[in-house]
Amino acid sequence: MIKSQKVVIGFDGSEYSKKAVEYTINNFDKKSAIYLVYVEEMLAPLYLSNPSLFIDDSVIKKIREKTKKELQHQVEIIKKKGFKAQYEYIEGYPPNQIINEAKRKNADIIVVGSRGMGKWKGSVLGSVSQALTVISKIPLLIIK
């Protein structure tokens, strides 16, 4: 059992981020505080660079509502296991925002899932977990 800590989990709704939640609730002390951090990458630059990528605001609103419901569902799962939990929905570049939120929460550790794509695909596609290993000064746990 890992001692009581403030834990920030980078959460994107994927099975990999759900594994990070599962690992945390199964291995951390129940006195730990868990913060799910979902980061929506800013879409405006995409719209401006390619108008055909424009997405109606109502579609974006529905996506955000669905995401927040999933975050709330995960928080409820965590709370049922006896932890304090909440989520943050933030806009920006995921690695930077996860670190910024971890600093705001005075987190002891950041936990993220890894897609396990390897060095080549991860560097081409831009892996959040890979970026965090480079820029985070806060201890990082990557769950595969």
C-alpha cells in the first residue's frame, strides 16, 4: 500500500486512463486525495488553419457534457472506494496543464496511463506520458 498522498491523475476517458484510476484506488492509502484532470486541447487554431474542420458549438457542448459525465462517474467510483476525489476540466496543452494543476493541488505524484506505443510512434504522435517524463519535476507513475 502506497502511503497517503495527493494524487493527480491525467484522465482522458481512454481505457489506459481508467487503468490509472484503477491502479490508484487499488494501491494507494484510502486517506489519499485523488484529483482527475481532463485537459481539452484548444480547438480554435485548428478552425483558423482549416475552416473545413469547423465544428458546430452544439456538437462541442455535447462532447463536453458527455466528458464531464464520465469524469463525474469516475469520481463516484473513487469515492465509493473511500477516497476523497474531484475532477478538473481544463483547456490547453495536456502535459503543461496536468503539471500546473498538480502544482496548484500541491500533489505528491502524477499518475497517467500509457498507450504503450513505443518511442517512434510516441514521438511522432506526441505522447502525454512521454512529455510528462521530460518536463515534470513532480514524481510520475505511468501505468501500462
